[in-house]
Amino acid sequence: MAQAKIHAKMNESVCSKFSRTLSMADRSGRLLESLDQLEMRVEALRDAASAMEQERESILEMIQSVQNSQEMRNICPGEAANSCNLHKGEREELNLTANRLMGRTLSVEISIGTIRNPQQEEALQKATSIIDEIVKKLLSDMEGARQQLLALHAACVTEAPPVPIDQKFQAIVISCALEDQKKIKSRLETLVRNTENAEKNIKIMDHQKLEDTKASGGH
């Protein structure tokens, strides 16, 4: 009888332990599932913030484009004094509106941190330094700097580009964190676009100056 009781207690102990183990595994599974769902939400949050960051940069670029546009410069030139003063006031109002929008856009601050190992941190610093050095050359040699920017951008795209690739820069970018690679590519796209627009504006202004000179000579 005593042996039967001992055997029963041992069975209860084993069953209790087995039951407790299953319960812990079940809890662990539920927690893991919750963390998986939270991870998806975290990534969605980062993607949304990244999209907002890109939208902010796009809006700033568009405002600057309006301010520097040929349409804005053409509002007043070549008109009678009274009419020109009127249109000058309109241009000032447009500039005030553009500046107000610029200020409101800049007041939106979005920060997305990127976790990097030491190698990725070093690669990012090298890539940023290379781009910064080329940007400094834009004023003195815009066309040469633009060609260099195109070669850097070509190093960031997967499809075969129509321009030479900067192999050294490509190796550096590959060593960067994935999020940094996207930001580097986006920055280069913006810089190339801005240099192209600047060159167009310079050509238009130069052409206008030539036409004005011809008109003055005609009188």
C-alpha cells in the first residue's frame, strides 16, 4: 500500500512537471508571436517615417525650384514702369509665400536612426566625404562635378548605367548599411537633378543676356 502511494506521488510529480513545461512553452510561443507582430509594426513605422522624410525633401526641392524658376524671373522684365511695379509686388508676394512654406516644411523634423557596426560607420563616413568634396567643386566646375556625381550614382544602381561607374565608390557603398545605401543613392539623385536644373537656368539666363545685348545694339 505504501509503495502504491509512493508510485502515485511520483506520477503526480511527473505529470505536474510535464504540464508546467507545456504551459511555459505555450506562453513562450504566445510571446514570440506578439514580438513577431510588433516587429512588423516597427518596420512599418520606419518605412512610413522614411516615406515622410523623402516627401519632406521632395517638397523642399519643389519650393526651391519655384523660387528659381524662369517663370518667377519673367514676371517683371521688359514691361512698362507702372506695370512692372505692379508685377514686382506680385513676385514679392510669391516669394513670401514660398519662404513661408519653406519655413513650415523645415519645421517638420524626422529622424530615423540606423544601427551600424564599426565597418559600416566607417564606410558611411568615406562615402559622405567623397560626395561632399564633389559638391564643393560645383561652383568652380559644374560640368566636371556633374560627371563625377553621375559616376557615383551609377555605382548605386543595379541596372547597367549609360555612364562609367566609380568602382572604388561602389565598393564603399556596398560596405554601408542597407538604409544608408538608399540614402546615398537618393542624395546623389537629388544632386544630379539640381545640377541639371542649374545648368538649364544658366543657359536660359545667358541666352536672355545675349538677346538683351542684341536688342540694345539695335537701338
